[in-house]
Amino acid sequence: MNYCSHCGSAVRFAVPEDDDRPRFLCDACGTIHYQNPRIVAGTLPVAGERVLLCRRAISPRKGFWTLPAGYMENGETVEEAALRETREEARAAVIEPSLYTLISLPHINQVYMIFRGELEGDYAAGPESLEVELFTESEIPWDELAFPTIERTLKHFFDDRRRDAFELHLSRIGAEERERYFGSA
């Protein structure tokens, strides 16, 4: 950020008084520009023994498989965002969604919130998906998953299903684990 979105003056990056981290500050109008993490909301649609995955038609990770998910919009709840993303990416509906994984990625300022629920009705590729397909655990293209958050969510799901006990999973993915997907860049 170079200029204040309130008054157009130049900003500086410094720690405000009584704060503990640097922010963009406008000395002209006094605005402190807070930048907060982005929430990625999505679903884990389940149909019997299979789960629904989408092959990405967009960057990053175009051509790789993911759960239907995307950035939460202003004015919606996390659950509404997850269900909207599922409609947009997989032309699908999920019933009785419950929060299943909450994964923090502090190094890229994101929080993933994935809801598990039953797939209801048909599905098809939306504009951000090349294809949409149901997979059993043995059919999951593990080496072609787009993000470590998706791999972690799927592993939790199949482990929980074997135990017949589903719980909320809270975790963190660091830069090291993410490097397996994106390299060291």
C-alpha cells in the first residue's frame, strides 16, 4: 500500500501507538489501515462412500483437484459462503453442513473453514472447474491435490469414517508443509 484509501496521502508502515505490529498509517488523516486474514470457506460433499472433488480451471494450481471452496464475501456467513462456493464450483448442494476443519495458514494470511455434509442431487462443473467427480478413498488422486488443506481435510475424513466418529479438526499449516505443493517460492 502506497496511498491512503481515505484521503489519498502517502502512507508509512510502522507500529501504531499501543499496538504490537506494523500497519499502514496515514499521518494526514490519522487512518490506520488494518489488513486481516482472508477466510476460505468450502464443503466436503459426501455421497455414500465417495466424496466430491473439483478439478480447478483457474490459477493457482489449475488442473489440480480440490474441494469446492473459495473466499468468503462480505455480508454472508461462513456457512453461506461454503454453500455458495459449492453451487458455483460444483453446481451442487450439500445438506446438513457442519464445520469439520478449521485450518490456519498464518504465513499467507488465510483461514480455511470446511463444512462436511451430504451431497444432495446432481452436480456438474461450474465456471471455475474443469470437471467434477466422486471418488472413493482408494480413487483419490492424492498426488494431484491442489492444496495441503484439502489433503489434510480428506485424511481426517477417511480416518474419522473408519472410526465412525466425526469431530471438528483445528490445525495449522506452515510454510514448510506448503512447500510440498508450491516449492520454496
